[in-house]
Amino acid sequence: MVKKVLDITSLKCPMSFLKTKEFINKNLHKKKIIIMKGKKDYKLLSNSLKKNFKINVIKKKDEIFEIELS
């Protein structure tokens, strides 16, 4: 399966949410990974994603999170 990665470490909410939504819509049938920065933004985004996806989160260094959608 093709894997697509979105790096939104330089963005803050609400732009990170909008970019993620666009990314998901463009890559419907592909494995999706989102890389983001910040605990607050991570919590907001992951709560929204949990409503429609099963997510797997890997915490990287310095508040960097990698979210895999399935």
C-alpha cells in the first residue's frame, strides 16, 4: 500500500486541522501519516481524528508526534 506523509510541524491550530482535512481527502485509499508538533495541537487534532479513524501515535523527540491513520 502507498504511504503518504504530511508534515505540519510548522503549523498551529486551526491551520494544522485544515491541512490535515485536505490531506485526508486527497489520499483516501492510501496509508496516511501525519507529523506534528506541540501537545495542545496534538490533543485537539487526535480527538477529532479518533471520531472517524483508528489512530496509532508514536511520540518522537521534543513534542513531535507521528500519527498513523487506519
